Amino acid sequence: MIKQQLTLQHFRERLSHFDALPQLVILGLASGVITGLLMILFRLAVELPLSAWLAHPENFEELTVLERLTWPLIGSAVLIAIYLTWPRIARQVGMANLLQRMAYHQGYIPFSSLVMQFVTASVALISGHSVGREGPAVFLGAAGSSWLGQQLKVPNNSIRLLIGCGTAAAISAAFHTPLAGVIFAMEVILLEYTLIGFTPVIVSAVAADLLMRTTLGYHDAFDVPPFTINSLAELPWVMLLGVTVGVCAAAFSHLMLQTVRLSQTPVWLRFSLAGLITGTVACFYPQIMGVGYDTIGETLAGSLELQLLVGLLFAKLIVTPIILGLGIPAGLIGPTLFIGALIGSIFGQVGTHLADSNVSHIGLYAMLGMGAMMAAVLNAPLAALVALLELTGNPNIIFPGMIAIVISNLTVRYFFNLPSIFLSSLQAQGLDYRQEPLAQALSRAAVGSLMERNFVSTPSSLQASTASQLLSEQPVWILVDENSDTPSFVMPPKELQDYLARKEEKQTIDLLEMPAERFDVTTISFRATLHEALQMMNERQVSLLCVQSNQGDILGMLTRSQIEYYYTHKQTS
């Protein structure tokens, strides 16, 4: 019995249930380790070449004007060569594609997409494009976790949760913020909070962060000075900051979505334009190149002049959404933090001048701007608030952070009617990631959790004595399988029982000829979710499905009434 419980097949069967917590924790741990390893390789792939060329991975300011202009152009040329060589695979990267795979492909991400995202994002970051590494990191974590699920052939409901685990692990490893990673995965990727989903996602986030700390060491993402809000009289200034960030977030999203319309333009033209724009602006503001964490650190310390802050804000706010809209395969999470820090630092400096230095530390406003911008662009207010708390380790950030985040979010959602930038990008392609409550509930469990396993197989022609012996096993279904060109079907045993009761002579029975209710054999994979099963029933206009194993064997039967009963009585959050 114990040996059976340790088999991989038993492991898969347990995962088909929505409450398979021990098995999900194991998957979460494996996802965290795989994502952590990918994050280490990704960081090294970007930072080692930059450290060799610049002495510091973010020291783009030391480049000559000519180098600032040519580096992005060279990077664009390499990306053009990659995209022209593998055009189909190159399009299967990015956060929008990740959400598309979740919504329309049950979370199945090809391994080739993982490799392509790794290579192209590394090229974009090394060449100094004004993009972030967190978006590619999330895709890598999700793709690696999806690949793990595909190799283990786990049910599709587990693939979906594995992608949430990989997302949380990637954010956790990038910023050393495991809790923010968990909330981000639930808020942006899975779009739901479930008690059973929290535990494996937490395990994954902690595992990735621990692996990152033990290999590359622990370094704060940002050097955050200690601060607190000095007076409640500053709250109107904080509220105005939230409104301003919301307006900038809407401008960022609109500019990117307008640029996405050029997606049918030849890739060589789009990428060349992206390199030219980045290089030209970098000649004047080299700080926009790369991830820009060093510049964020300077804004937190309040060491940048107001004029430079304003120039950087306009440069970053224009360049980044344009080159992302042109298709440069990297992320926007880092740039949103960069822009938010600039806005906050401007508010901090202006407030200091207006109030004769009686306002809080400039770093407080920079952090508030970062959280508000992240929340507004990604539609992830709770993840942004938790990130502020984890990055600062200072509970004093919570109160003003809530105010700035809520107001920026309201500004974007209510006044500009914009969802998250990822959903907006999908909608621009004619796709939608949102799921109805029914689909959400039915996606949490696989068909193996409900299928009726008590059935018997028989040929259509059998003796009455054989039929009586079959009925003595008290099956719920009878599968008629000819192993020939004759169509197979499923029938309830009561039909055969009633037929035998009417026959006085023992004779050969033809199940194809006798009057009975029959269901055509429509098969569905054991890995499918209940939502997929219901969709197939609606498309094929059937009310019964035969669940098929990975090897092609029939494992059980699933009816429409079982799914309906599950949703109305059994589904739980």
C-alpha cells in the first residue's frame, strides 16, 4: 500500500484534486529550486559581461557619447538577427504571452520559449535598452515551472498553480521579497486568492530566495534610508503624489498601447527604431540605460538635482513604453519603479523647498512613488504595498503607502478606465485573460478528481451468464469496447439488468441491438481540468466523457451532472 502511494501515477492522481496540499507543496519546492537556478543564471548572464566592460553592471554613465548611441543599436541588430532566424519562437515570450498561455493553452509554455526569453532579454539588457529584468525573470520562472509540470505529466490544474509558484519565486529572487512575490502571483497571474494555493506558492518563493541568498549572497535591491512621515499635514501632498503617479501611469500605458499598433511593421524596422531612440536619448541621459537600480538608489538618498530628475522622468516615461511597444523582449516592472522613484523624489524636493525643510525625507516620497507607480501600471495594489514594506523593513511606510497606492490606482481605473498593462496588451490583440467565477472554480481541479472509476469493459456480444457476472460486480458504467471498427459506447448497467430480467431463456445478448440508453465514447485526457471537460461537453454536445490515461487507457467516466454538483456543492476557496 505504501509503495503504491509513492508511485508517480498516484502522485498525479492526487494532484487532480483541488486539496492535494502535500503534493502541491512538493511541486512548489521543486518550482522554487528551478526558478532560483534560472534567476542565478540570468543575473550572471547579464551582470558578468557588463562588469567586464563597465567595471560595474550599471555604470553606463561612464560610456562615451558614441558608445551610448551605438550599444543599443548593436543590441537591436543582434535581436533582429535572432527574430529573423526564429520568428515563430521569438514571438512566444513576454508577460502578455505568459497570460495568453495561461488563458488559452492551460499554462503549457514550450521550452524553446524559455530559451528564447533568456537569450533575447539578456541581449536587450546588456546592450543598454531602457527596460527591466523582472518581466523576463517572471516569464523564465513561469516557463521553467510549466516545463517541470509537463515533464511530470501532472494534471493541468497543477500546471496553472505551478506557474503561480514560478512567478512568486522570480519576484522573490529578484528583490528578496518573498511575500510580495506571493501576492503578485495571486493578484496578477492567477487572479484569485485561494487558501490551498497560498502554501505551495509561499514555499516556492522562500526556496528561490534562499537559493539566491546562499549562492550570490544577500544584497538589498535598494539602499533605503530610515524614514517616517513627520506630520499628518503632509497627507494632502501624499495624495497629490498619488494623483500625479496615476496620470503618469496612464500616460505610460497609453503610449505603449499606441506603439503596439506598429506590431505588423517589419521587425528590422521596429528594433532599429528602438535602438536609435534609446541611443539618442542616452546621449543626454545615460541613466535611462539598463535596469537603473543605481539611479533609484540615488533618488532614495535625495542626491540628484531637481533639474536632472525632471529630465530623467520625461526621458524614461517616453522611451521605455515606446521601445517596449516596438517589441523589445524585456520587462517593464523595473522601469515603473524607476519612474515612480523619480516622481516621488521630485515631490520630496519641491515639498522641501515649499515647507522650509519641514517635510519628510525625500527617500520616503521616492518609495511612495515606486509603490504607487507599480500598483497603477500593473493593477497590483496589495503586491505593491507589501513590496514597500519588505524593501524598507519599515512599518511607517504602510499608512502613507496605502494612501498613495489607492489614489494612484483609482486615478488609472476610474478616470482613465485602464486595466493592468498586461491585460490591456492582450485586449489590444483581441484576447481576454479574465475568467468567469465558474471557469475559475472548475480550473482548480482535474477530471481525475470526479471521474467514476467503477466500470467494466465488455464486447457487444456476450452470453447471458457473462452479463450476469458483470452485473454482480455492481459497476456504475459498462464500456462496450469491440477493439475493431465497430464504434464503442458507454451504457448504464440498469439497462442490461432490466433486459436480462425480461429474458426467460439464456442466450447470446447483443448490446448493439438491445434497447438501451447509449453514450458515444468521447475521450478527454486525465490531465484536463473540469473547466476543459465542461467546454468539451458543450462543444461536442455530449453529457459523458471517458477519461483517458497518459498511455491511452480508459480510467473512468465523467458526467455533466458530476461537474454541476461539484460547482454547486463541493467547490471551495
